Amino acid sequence: MATAYSSAKFVQPLSLNSTINGRSRDNSLFDPLKTGTSFLGSTRKLRVNSVHSNQGNVRRRLPVVAVSEVVKEKKLITKQEGLELYEDMILGRSFEDMCAQMYYRGKMFGFVHLYNGQEAVSTGFIKLLKKEDSVVSTYRDHVHALSKGVPARAVMSELFGKATGCCRGQGGSMHMFSKEHNLLGGFAFIGEGIPVATGAAFTSKYRREVLKEADCDHVTLAFFGDGTCNNGQFFECLNMAALWKLPIVFVVENNLWAIGMSHLRATSDPQIYKKGPAFGMPGFHVDGMDVLKVREVAKEAIERARRGEGPTLVECETYRFRGHSLADPDELRDPAEKARYAARDPITALKKYLIESSLASEAELKAIEKKIDEVVEDAVEFADESAPPPRSQLLENVFADPKGFGIGPDGRYRCEDPKFTEGTAHV
């Protein structure tokens, strides 16, 4: 029986900005307005081959790989794995849909960036991690937190600005953090999370090699978007990670748009994954709308990092179904382009695969959807009923030692003084 995931073939990547023998190379690979095979999935092993130069130095032949749209005709996952992937993706989608409702009802404030359409990336990577592994996110971080195991109640409460949130209501939409789950934060400014992730990976290597903690094989995932790949932190940290062979995977969530700027108009060479070998690491491009293809590449990249073989750059070409944020009317993208990607919904594709591969029945998947609906509704009720942060929390986590500013000589918080906000607007 034909499925959405059938046999595979390897192809070489194409350069979008050059010609061969006077003929222009096909640039449809990264053109979201063209039909055809614009997405490339990968199951190729991330192996690095070494050769010796005449000077005796070791030079690595690093793969810059794009492979065909389809993967091997085999069961890539077990039933249990399939149901876990489906549940995590449904949780991400349902949670974000509820966030939109709550935002427009005035329950959330500020900028809220939703993840709809990109669930295959978060699920495909994060569900392969151990609890001790770390994740560093972006401002589009709710679903990364959920995939890493942060309870829906804690994430929703944070969005509501309540004391029961994972950051006690002080982080909000763009700054999810959980020490318990090794979620090292969402970051509002693009690129600022990459150095944090690189530092976390260095910690793992230091603990293993210097402190001799033999069981410390922890890996860090650094998520960021296509726009970040033109920033300095990206290049600096790729260089450092490759130089020190850090256990990190750099995951580019290329949704083709940076707010209203097309990736094709902003980047001299849109094929981001080709930047990996320039810094001494493998670079891979994968169909980010297909959780099974993402999972295959993620598995190899994570295991490679865990073995001590260094970092990998993985570009997941995906698409967000909503505007940049809930304040974005999303009028700049071609409606036909949006419709074409909506037809490639990663959740629908996985559901089809599970049923056609006899890994799950329609009834089992419906039961998961019902369960998740209840989880999300419970999260909203919990967040709505939770108390806001106490006034005394206002100056916490601002200074390492708040004494002399946040705490008065009597040991009480200065903000508890009725005159603390005298002359300022009432909040």
C-alpha cells in the first residue's frame, strides 16, 4: 500500500546563486511559490569521514546533504512511538489554538507568537531527549516547553501572568523556563539563546572530561529561526562548538518568513544548512513538515553529539500557519502559498501514516484528541483561577543580592511600603 512515506533516493544540494556551463541551476528548492519537490527529507547517517592531507593534518570531509522527499519503505516507528508523537503534536496544536482564543479574550498581554504548523520540528527532536538534556528556545517557545515535559498548567499560567506559571508569572510568552525540565529559556531577541545553549553544551563536556563524570553524556538542542542565521552569535557559536566538539545540535526552524520579510530576499544563500561544513560540522536539510523525517535526522544528530563527535547543523524547512504573532494581520504572504502549506499539515500527514501502516486506529487517535482537549481546558481553568504574583515578588530576580535596594534594613521588601509606588501610575 502506498503511504506518505515511501522509498528514498539521495540527491546533491543545489546552489541557488550560480550557474553550470552557462545554464542556471534549478532554484525551486527554496522557492515557496513554486510547486514540485521543494521539500527534502533525510535518513542518511550523519557520519564524518576523515582524510589526511600532505601536511599530515587531518581534514574532514563534511556532508552537505539534501536527500529526496521520501524515506525508506519500512516502519520507522513502533505503535507506542507513533502514539507518543501524535499526542505531543496534538497537544502543541490544541494548546496554541487555545492561546489564540485567550489572547483575543484579553487573558494574555504583550506579544504572543504561536507555533501552529511547526509541530513536527519540536516533536521530532525533543521527544528523543533524556530529561537531563537541555533545550534552548526562541520567543516561539510554548510548544518547545510542552514537548520537554513542562506541564500545560504551568505554561498556560505563565501566559496568564499568574504565580503558578513556570516562571511565577514574570516571564510571559517569550521567556518560558524550567530548571526541573532543563528548559533553559525562551529568548525574545533572536540569536541570544544560542550562546546560552553553547554554554550548556560546554558544561556537559566539562563535566564528562574534566570532572570525570562518566555518565554525563547530556546533549543540548538550540532552536532558532532563519532570520537568526544572519546574526553574529550564530557564526561565533558554530565556530566555538566545532572547535571544542561540543555536544550540541543547532536546529534551524526555517519557516521561510522573518515577520514580513521573505527568507529568499534576506539571505545571500538561502540554503542555511550549507553553513555547517564551513565551520567544521555536518549540515543537513530536512522536510520540517514531516515528523518522521525530522525524527530520523534528529536521532542521528543527537546520537552523534552524545558519542562525543561534535555538533551538527540541521535546517528544518517548515511553515507557520498563523501570522508572526497574534498582533500580525498576516497580509504579506500569498494566500496560495499559505493554502499549499496548509495542505501539508504535519499532524494530518502523521495521522494518515499511522492509520495506513496499521499502527493506530481512528478510534485510538480520537481518544488522544479528546484527552488533549481536556488537558488544555484544565490548563485554562487552572490558570484563570490562579492568583497573580504577590507585590513582594516585584523586585525578586532583578538583582543577585537585593539587600540595600529590594530589601530594607528591617528585612522587609521595600515594595511592601505603601509609599513605594507613590507618584507613579497605578498598576
